[in-house]
Amino acid sequence: MNETNTTGNPDPDLEPSPVSDERLNAEYHAGAYSEAQAPEPEPAAQPLPEGLTLRRRCGDRFIQGYGKPGPGGAFVRYDVLKETDAGNEPPDLEFIARVKFQPDVVSKVGVVGLTNEALLAIVANRLACFQHGPFACPENRAALEHVEKAIGTLEERTASRQRRGVEGTHAV
């Protein structure tokens, strides 16, 4: 694919936002993105369990998963949005960043996105750096231990899948 997006990048998934800031704000102000009711996802093979919403508030940021869930049932792209005017209720939102996960097995689509392990490794590194700097505290240490445990558990899952000969497939 040689087409480029509006930023000149050949990867359409790196567009700043799937919809305009004006539309995000209009939908949010209309209540489409309230914490209690997230927008409906595109149809998936199985419905998402209750509580797995497309939008989650994290302080003054919102995390929004969008697009059709991948083969495993999870969203592949997440946008991070921020409040631009805390004086409005609900606040106006602005695009900050996009996280793109691996959408399918590497043998089918190549290495084109993050894995859960890669994202957790970034978080673990940040927490470890905080612990060796001026932000060391018991909470960061505990968070780092939990993130490292999560990475270890996911690595155990991969090793198990390799032993069973199903790693890199959709088999369970």
C-alpha cells in the first residue's frame, strides 16, 4: 500500500484520530462517551463481557478502544484523549496518542503492532527508572512487582503455547 495519510505516513493506523476533535466533543457532550455508557463496538464474533467498554477515564485523560476487535476479541487500537477545558461539563477532548497492538498472528500480517508484553515492558522500565530516581516510593515498587509478575505470566503462557505447538495460531 503506497497511499499516505494526512500526515504523510504510509500507515493509515497512525492518523491522529479516527474522527475529528469536533465530532468527539459533540458526541461526548451528547452523552455518547459518559463513564456510564460507552459507544457500542463494531460487531465482534462474541459480544464483549459487561464492563469492557470502549472508553475509560484515567484522571484527566480518556482511553478509547475503537475499530473491530481482533481475532482474540480485544481491540487493536486505542486512542488517548485529554480534557482541554475542565471548565466545560462534560469537558472538551483532544487527541494525544494512539497505541496500536498486533492485530493478528505474525505469520499472517508480519510484526505491525505492540504486544501486551511490550507495553508492559515499557511500563516496567518507567517504574524501575522512577525507583532509581527522585520518585522512588513503596507504591511504585509494588506496581513494578505486579507489572513484572504480569510479564512473567504472559511469558509462561507463550512458553506453554510453544510446547503445545499452537504459538502463532488462533488455537487455544
